[in-house]
Amino acid sequence: MILSSFFAALGQMGDPRFRYALIKGVGLTIALLIIATTSFVLLINYITGESAFFQFLGSVRWISVLISWGSFFLISFLSIFLMVPVASAITSLFLDEVAQAVEDKNYFHPPPTGPLCSIW
């Protein structure tokens, strides 16, 4: 029963409500990872400053550029592994819309009933 429900849900990927939830989830995930990367690079730039002094090299001005580019590539590499869990967490916020779309197409809903009679 679970597999048949799963395949019924996958068969409904063309539904606009499905696509809307998927696009929102992936779009917000990409936006979140871009914001995190930008914030991290700006933080690294702020921490490192304009130049650094080394005993044997003297004053080095390009160290902040090297560190910021290195941190950019590090975060970009980590985003490969972070994309799936972050996308799952964000997309789970829209599961109600997806579940409602599946229920509307595949499962019978009885007509709404009036208010229940009170015991009093």
C-alpha cells in the first residue's frame, strides 16, 4: 500500500501544486546557500583585514584575497553535501500543499457535513 501511494504521488509530478512546492523549496534552498556563502566570505574578509605581517615575508597584502577565495571554494564544495538536507528541510515546509494535491486527485473525500449535534 505504501509503494502504491508513493508511485501515485510520483505520477502526479505534473500537477501545478507539486511543481510550485518543488520550485519554492529548491529556490529557497539556493537562496539560503548563496546568502550563507556571501556572509561567510564577508566575515572572512572582515576578520583578515587588509594585510598580514609574516616574519620571513614581511607585509603581505594579498592574504585576504587568498583566504576569501579559498573560503568561497570551500563553501561551494560543502554546498554539494549540504544541498540535499537543506532542500529536504525547506521543502518539508510545503508538504501540506503536496499532500492536499495528492488527496484531491487520488482519494475520495466525503461531502462536508453540518455541525455535530450537541449532547445538551
